[in-house]
Amino acid sequence: MSRAGRKRAKVQRQANKAGSEARRDPTPSPNEVARSQPHRMRMYEDICHDARAATSFGQLNLIGAIPGDLYAVGIRFAGIVRRWREVIDAPRPAPSIAGAGLPGARTAAEIEDATQRKADYEKAMGGLATVSKTARATTLWVVVEGGRVPAGGFSGLMQGLRALKDSRESQ
């Protein structure tokens, strides 16, 4: 009776040698780990381990396409948007039939924090509202969502970052 499945190749098999020199060192260097990550493969060896290399926005800063002041403005903007999204997307406990687990009233500190987050978000988006719709979308996509700059979208990204910087300085 024949065996089901794929037939094995008729080649000489070799035993696995635990002390073989062909095995790699079990602790790779941080640069080797960083170079093995797909989003960092295009970065230079000396900067691929930097935390900024993990996002396309940070990579633009590392190669010098975006200056440090605009990078800091973008990081601050991303933090504001994420803090506001935590407020509106916050998971709420599901109410039970017995009444246990019902969400209680929010404290004054939580309400005040949410109000401050909303005010910060509206100020930031107000500063971004002075540029075109394409520039706003590109800035949100690259800075907040971590996406790649679309073709022809770098000028829109720079416009958005400059508008954020100008609005922050005027406040």
C-alpha cells in the first residue's frame, strides 16, 4: 500500500549537528534586528536602529527631508489627535442584566480632562484648516496614521506642518 502525500526526494540526508559552525549567533545585534524589519530595510546601517525609522514620518526626518522643528510639531499634533480619539473611542463596560457592571458617572477630573483634550484637538485642527483639503488629508495620513507619503503629496505635507507650526506660534 502506498503512502498518501508527497513523495520524499531521494537524496542523502544529513544529521543536524548542534555544535555546527554554520549556525548563527543566537543574539543578533540591534542593527541586524532593525535591518530585518521590512519598514526599515531602506534605511542606512547607522540610523536604522533609531526609533524614528519605524515610521515614514520619522524616516523623512532622519534623511533630512523634514526639519526637526516641523517633526516636533507633527509629533505633538499626532499626540493631540490620539488623546482625543481615546476620549471618543473609549471602550465602555457592557451593562449586565443584574445591574452589576453598569458604568458609573464620570468624575469631574475625567470630564475636565476630556474637555481639555477636545479644546486641544479643535485648536490643532483649526490651524490645519487653513491649508487645502489635500494637504490636510496628507498630513493626517502621514503624521497620525503612519502611512507613506503619496505620490506628489510631499508639498501638501509640508504645507500642513507649516500651518500647524504657525497656528501653534500664534496661540
